[in-house]
Amino acid sequence: GDMGPDTLTDAFALAVIAFELLTLVHPFVGNLVHDGEPELEEAAFRGDMPWIEHTTDLKNRSSRGIDRDIVISPEVKKLFKRMFEDGLKDRLARPGLGEWVSALSQAADVTITCPHCQASFYAPQRRECPWCGQPRPQLSLAVVYLWDPEITFATGASPGGFVKTSTSQSRSLATIVLAPKESVQILRRHVHSDDASDQTEQPLVEITRTRADSIRVRNLSQESFLLVKHTG
């Protein structure tokens, strides 16, 4: 009641909406608040109650809603903790809107649609559909790595190479699940690290996994792409 809204309150509101959309339960309305007096709900919305997935304070746990592990990816789960736990009172600890866009987009990239019940789920973590129990189809992972044409790793070597992380791993921009006969679009945000935000969802290439060892590639843009058979 002392400050007006700003980008940090916007980010908090977005996180509340995202959590409620994914789980069908409000992040601060646990069993204690739901079954208690109206004053408890007022306290929860004031920030005086722990959120329902608090790591140490368990008094406001919720038995309602969808299983969080089904609908919340590990990276998104970290953002919810930072927002509702670390950032509840410390506004500067809250993840910004850009982090939410990135994490939610990455989560969407690794979901597949169950061919039996048509519901979607996070594929890398499951061997069967969590909604109907149907075995998960065989998957391939398309990993997009960041290439810098100006990098030279050794004297006399050809210029250009994959950007490395501090642990000498190739830095990836995206990981995308390919399910059998399900077409997936590679968007501009998957392959460029510095594009303007209004262009990030532009489709560039469509990939369809036709068999276990083959994919079909279709250009969706006016740009040129080089197909290379990777060996070694």
C-alpha cells in the first residue's frame, strides 16, 4: 500500500498468473488459507504467509491442483522459488520478465503431445504420458549450439567455432524435442542470441522426424541455410 506498480510488481503478477494457469491453484492459497478464516487470505495476499511450495515453511501446503512435477519444468520451478520465496519481501531478488519468457519458451520446446490422449507433457523427464499412462514415443533431441565465425581456437586453425562455456561445453541456445512424424518449427529465438524481441517467434525451418535415423527439413523463410552431414 506504500508504492505504486512497476516492472517488479508486473513480474510478480505474471508469476502468479503463470502458476495458477499451470497448476489450477493460487500460489498463496494452501490448505491453511483455503480452509481458514477470511483474515488468513488477507494475510496471504499481503505476503504474510509462505507460498504453497515453500522449501522450509510447510504450514501452507496445498493438496489441491495439478501435480506440480507434471506441469512445471525444473527451470520454471526455480523461477517460482526465486519469485515467491526469495523475492517475496526482497523485490530486487525477483526474476525479471525476460527470464520468464526464456524459461517458459524453453519448457514449451521440450513438450510433446501424447498420440493417445492428445495432452502435452514434458518429454525428457517421462517414459510414459502422465495423464493416460501411454508409453512415451521414441524421441530425438535437436540441440542448437552457438557458433562464432570470429573464434580461433588454435594457431593456424580455420576461423570459426562453437562458443564454449566455463566448463568447456559447447554453449547451447535451445534444446527441442522431436517426436515421430510431429513437425517442429525452429524459430529465430532458437538460433540467434541477440535478435530484436519482435522477431523472436519468426519461423525459419520446419523439421519432421520421419524415422529413427532421418529427418525432413523445410525452409520457411527467405534466408539461406547450409545442410551439413555431421561425422566424427
